Amino acid sequence: MNEQFLTVSSSPHIRASHSTGSIMRDVLIALTPAFIAGVVFFGINAAILTIVCVLASVATEALIQKFLLKREVTINDWSAVVTGVLLAFNLPVSAPLWMAVIGSVFAIAIVKQCFGGIGQNFINPALAARAFLLASWPTRMTSAAFAVDAATTATPLALIKGGGEAAGGALPSYMDLFMGNVGGCIGEVSAIALLIGGIYLIMRNVISWRIPVIYIGTVAIFTLVFGQDPIYHVLAGGLLLGAFFMATDYASSPVTPKAQIIYALGCGILTGVIRLWGGYPEGVSYSILIMNVAAPLIERFTMPKIYGEVKDNA
């Protein structure tokens, strides 16, 4: 008689093919087209800056876990690599390497490890590091290199903010924005590369379509209502990078469908407000960070009721 052994464990009894490592590898695969576009349009410096951010992020995580926290080193989950790549994508190619190192250390040590490591950070580490660098060295962070010769020029959103041609140059065409032949941060310039990566993540069920689609759609409708070109606002700046790769961060975004809709709407409205009336031409980073902080509250008021729960009227 064959004996069958059952493993008794508590719920939930859900099995999935995804793991932290596989999810992060999918994100890196999705970011590859944008990385290639960054190197094509900005040159080898884009690759060097990305490599430095990745090495600094991985080294910071390994050193903190091994020597400070005395925990198992988990750099093989690829999360530090993703943080490094995303941080590099939020930097201008003219940023010095020391700034990339400082930003990487801040993202991992302060934003991630100080709050318990992966899954415990309440805001996106790469965006928090970008905001930190922008507040500390605004001139270096707002300079944008253009094309392979790395000549300094204004970003498309800065041109819109300054009145187009009056700001020092004609606005780039839709095709330039779509392909990436514009000034900006390393990973945000090529709309087609980011769309390819974003669609890949949705098809792999790594992210839900709700946050990126509603976020992008809200920005388009908001800018159209207030007399701006919605296509330009969608293709220019960091909207596609933020919508697909950072607003969807598992640890800092909501998980319920209703909360994701509210969260994405908030990101879109705040981005539109900052772009149209704020001091900076771009608003994606601060919008996502603000909604990261609001995400737990949104989930609290949109959490579905437990089946069979009886409301206490006492």
C-alpha cells in the first residue's frame, strides 16, 4: 500500500511561476531597448553611467546586508541591478560618475535597506534618488545632452515651458520624439523603445495594464483640456518610463484594481499640474513619489470586503 504524504500549511495556497528574480529579469529585458537607444543617441557615456549605477547599487546592498545587518546577501534577486539601471535612466548623460555613485548609495542604503529591504520600501528607490540628486545639484541634473555628440540643449518639455522656439530652438518633431532623437535623460528619450518594453511586461503579466494606461491617458486628457498638445506630452519627457517601469513598482504601488485606478489618476493629474504650472518642466518623478506615499491610504479605503463579513453597527 502506497502512502501519500500531504504538506499542511496555512493559506494562501496559490502557486505562481513568477519569483522575485524572474520578475526583475523580465524588467531588465524590457529595459534593454531603452538602454540600446540611450547608447545609440548619447554614445558610450550612457553605457558607462549605467554600469556605474548598477555596480554601486549592487555593492551597496551586498555590503549593508553582510557587514551592517548581518543578513543573507540577496543581490542574486536582481532588484539592486534594476534600481541601478532605472536610476541611470533618470540621469542626463552629462552627469558625473560621482553623482551616479551617490545616487545609487542613497537609493539602496536609505530608501530600500533602511525600511527593511526589498518589498518594504514605501517609495520607489530610483525616483527617490533622482529627487535627492535634483534637490542637491539642480544645474547638473537639468542639463540635457543631445545625440551622440553630447551637445547641451534644452529638453522638449523645457522648450514648451519656455515658449517653443523662443526658448532657444525649434520643437522636435513627433518622429524625433518617437524614435529618441531629442535631449533628455538617458532612458526616457525613445518612446518606441519604452513602449516595446512596457508591452512586454504587460504580456508577461509582470505588471497590470491599469496603472500605465490610465496614467498616460490622464496626462493626455489633462493637457488637451488646458490647451496643450497631448501627443507631445505623452512622447516627451519621462512619462512612458515612469508609467511602465516606476509607477508599477510592486512595493510602492497599490495591488487592488480600484486602488490602482485612483493611484494612476492621481499620478496623471499631478504630472499635468506640475508640467503646466510648476517650476520644473517635468513632473513624473514627484507625482509618482507623492502617490507612493498616498498608496497605503488609497488601499485602505478601497479594500474589498471579506466574503461573509458582517458589519459591526455597535
